[in-house]
Amino acid sequence: MWCVAWGLGVVLPFHLGLLSLAAEAPDPCYDAQRQPRYCLPELMDLAAGHPVVASATCGHSPQRLCAAQGPPGPRLCLLCNQASPATAHPAAYLTDPAGEATCWHSGPVPNATLTLALGGRFEVLYVAIRFCTPRPHSMAIYKSMDYGRSWIPFQFFSRRCRSTYGQPPALAVLKGMEHEATCTDGQTSPNPPTRGLVAFMPLAGRPSASAFEYSPVLQDWVMATDLRMTLDRRHRARELGVRGREASYGVSELQVGGRCQCNGHASHCHVPSRDGAPQCQCQHDTTGPECETCRAFYRDRPWQRATPSDAHECVTCQCHQHSHRCRFSMELYELSGRKSGGVCLHCRHHTTGRHCHYCQPGFWRDPRRPLTSHKACKACQCHPIGAVSNFCNQTTGQCQCKVGVAGLTCNRCAQGFQQSRSALMPCVRIQEVLTTTPAYPLEWNPGTECRSHCTPSHGRIRMNLRNYCKKDYVLHAQITAAEESGEWQKFTALVLAVYLQRSVPIRRGEHPLWVPQQDLACDCLRLQVDKAYLVIGNDAESPDPARLVLDRNSLALPWRDAWAHKLRSFQQQNRRGQCRVP
Ligand SMILES: *[C@@H]1O[C@H](CO)[C@@H](O)[C@H](O)[C@H]1NC(C)=O
Ligand SMILES: *[C@@H]1O[C@H](CO)[C@@H](O)[C@H](O)[C@H]1NC(C)=O
């Protein structure tokens, strides 16, 4: 049993199990172990503060209205006059805090309607109307779910259901018809007619009411944005003991009990005082006015309404702290046996994969760090000459070496192989070596002679179209960083302008630039961080066309602004085809 303790002063027989779960713990949406559980917002008087609009109100011109006071009592008459507010109360007073003290009268009309906008979608659990004249012979309650655009019958009250509303009087609601209005007569047609309360509980007598949380039909049945009462027929004036011109409908109070629709995911709800939609204070990592979706990063399984047996909380995506965004994939969810469907988006820290649990190509998983570490993925350190590419094994970091090359980073010749001059075949079988010229240095050998190492033209070039045309690329670049990487120095070059494009085109912006340590040690090339250079080279100098490699045959000249004009003119002549003229 559950009592309505408001001004109506009546006990409404609520025996719906769901109401007993009302606030008891600090946060009813979680149990003492912080486990999520089904929760409901508090019950409210949904009508309070929302003015009722009536189709008619007495007293445009002074009117005498009378009602019998019950058998065999005297008649009570009043003069309704809108010029004298104490005698004519507008319908807006029906939902004010004054309760029964004020009474709206329709005046002597055959029928009247009262309309109430709730200001948002709510679950309506009861409607109560207190009459200050004898209750009508026939009345109906309608609800709207679309803010008054269309109306659905909620309940009919009449002693003549069939003739007034075309409905048979209901004895019981059948399971298949729980979504339909019924017609009853008990409340409106006492004989003789008396004043009193007409109350309607949308769930009462409906077979699925005890399992309301599992019944989408009833959940929809109680949903409303607006309510309308139509007072369709009075008892005959003779039965009321008055003259026709004196009979009127009179209502003193209208209450609507209900709650915000929060889908079992909130125990509190904010209802703006004026014309704003209610906003549930969502728990269980749900969001939306009615907690009807999952929060952005909690999309590992589909949203569901909570039930007393399962809170159906939203579950966070597992992205190992490398992403803050994810999306839900129904396909993956089904494939996982309906366990997990989250797909991480924009994995950072060089991770990739559905859960940011792999390293990107070019990186490998550092086993000494946890998967959640920002440094869990390390860059592959593949040797630019010894390795086939800069992609390494994700778990071991092993680069893919060319034939005869060995080592984690492919930086040395395998047993039985020795260095050659060829960048394509840096290591050859020992018996195959035919030449005695110095090998292309795979490993830094400090004893190498520098004297004959650099090419003679080193550091000088005549700036003319012929020389320009002979080169494969001409760049203006600034060195922004340098880092030792085995026998190579890895610079970062900010390419500012491209005057002659490489066969593998290079764009403006930052690029790694590799130079053999030996060529630097012998001073064939001088590159300093934060200085700009004119970089001139041939593609043949790079063992891997995708990489920018400078060596003793390339040129890096400290940049002079005066060159820009001349280089642009070479560039234009090249575009006109002049480099191809012999
Ligand atoms: C009164 O009843 C008539 C006939 O059923 C209907 O057309 C009219 O709209 C009703 N008026 C109100 C105010 O409900
Ligand atoms: C990476 O190395 C491991 C261990 O040697 C091996 O089992 C795996 O197949 C390798 N992965 C690839 C893609 O080669």
C-alpha cells in the first residue's frame, strides 16, 4: 500500500512493486558495494505550477449557479462574476497550492474540457480530479505523447459506456489490450449524484503491471506530455435539483502523480519551473534527457533500459589509455558473443587496433613497459642500408634484413658474409668479393682514412643551369635536430623549398635525413642544428629511394638568400624543358 499524502486527503491504493524502491541509500542507483542497480526518480505532482486551460469559465456576465448538497440537503447557490474575482476562479487555480479552497466553474454549458501541458515527457501513474459540484455523468481522460498534436483515450467514465463512448463497460483488462482505454462507471455515477473525487491509475488492473519494468507496452502506456479531461455530460438538472440555466461543472483540484522517465538509470530529475523539458541526473554512465544513450566513451555494448534484475549500465571502451573516443560496432559485438563491441578511435602513442593494443607499423611493443604506458610502442631502429624497410617485428623489434645481413637492426654482416660497396647487397659471401676498394661502411670504423674519402668537388659548385640539371634534387632546408643512430647520424630537416624534385617526391615540412657518421667525421659534409642549407644530391646516393640520404657525394652549402631568385629561374627553365636540351 502506498498513500498519496497531498491535499486530496485520500488514500490511493498503489500496490506496484516498483514504488517500494524509492530513495533509501545515499545513491539508490548503486548498492553498498558500488555495484550499479536499477533506480527511479522521486514521484512528483506533475500538474503543480502548470496552469490548466478550460474551454469555458463562468461569469462573463454575472451568472447564478446552483448545486444540490446531497440528499436531502439544501441547494447551494453562488453568483459567478468575473468582475468580482472572489466569485469566479480561473482554471489555472486548479493546480495552485491553495487546493480545495478555490473552485473553477464552467457555467451552464453542456460539456467542457480541461487541458494540462506537463512541459515534457513523464510517466503518469495517476490522475485525480476533485469536483466541487456533483460529478459528471460521463467524462473521459485523454493523453498526448506529442505535445498536444494528437490525443489518445486514457480512460472513459460513464454509466452508459456504449451509448456515450461506443465502448463496452470493462470488467477486466485483457493481456493483449493493455494499451487501450477502458470504460467504467463506478466513480462518476453515484445515485443520487454527489461531489467527490474521480481518480484514474493507468496501471491499475493491467495484467503486466507487476512486471512493469519488463513491459514496453505499459512503459509506453503511461508516457504522456499533455493530459485532457472532457466533461461530456452532466446529470439531468432535475436529478441535481436545479434549473438548467443554473447547472455547471465545478472542479476544485487536479493532481497528476508521476515521475520523470529516466529508464531506470537515475534517482533524481531536474524539472525546470517554466516550460523546460525534464532532465534526468543520469547514472550508470548513461546520458541524455531520459538517460537514453551511453556516454561518449562508454559504448562497449548497446544501451539498454535498466531492470530490477540487471542495471544494464553502459560499459567503458577498453583502449588502454591511448584513446578517449570509441564507437560501437554491432557486428563486432555479435562476433564476440554479445560481450564487447567498442572500437577505439584515434589511438595515440603509436598504438593501433580495436583496443589500441597493437603498435603501428614501424613500431614494436616494448615488453618492459605496461601496455598502458605512453612509451609502450618503440620506434623500429632499422638500418637504412641493411634493412629491407623500416618495419620490424611487433613483438621482438627484429628488422627484416637484406640477404647476408644480421642483427636486430640489420647493422652487421652475418657469419660467412662481408661488406661490399653495394647498397643493394651490402653483405656478400666472403668468396664472392672481387674488389679491393673500400667497402660501403656498415659499421663505423674509426681507422678509415679520410684523405681520399670525400669527392674532390666537395663544398663547391658553380651555380649554373647545367649543373642544376645534372642533379636529381635541390632543396632549401633547415636542420632542426640531430640524433646518433649507430653508424648513421639522423638529422631532422625542415624542407622550406623544393627547387628540383626527387624521383620519390618530397614535400615541404619535416623529414628525417640520414648521413653516414664517417662522412661527417671526415668533414665531407657539415650540418649544424638550427642552420639552413642548400642541399644538392642525386637519388643514387640513397640506398632506399624513399629515404633522404646525404653522403660524401652530396652537397650541403650554408644557405644564402641571394640564391633563391636564381634557383627559381632554373626551376622555370626546367619546367619549360630546357634541362632536356643537350
Ligand atoms: C461538446 O460536445 C460536442 C459534441 O460532442 C463537441 O463537438 C464539442 O467539441 C464539445 N465541446 C467541448 C468544449 O468539449
Ligand atoms: C615475430 O617474432 C615472433 C617470435 O620470433 C614470431 O613468432 C612471429 O611470427 C613474428 N611475427 C612476424 C609478423 O613475423
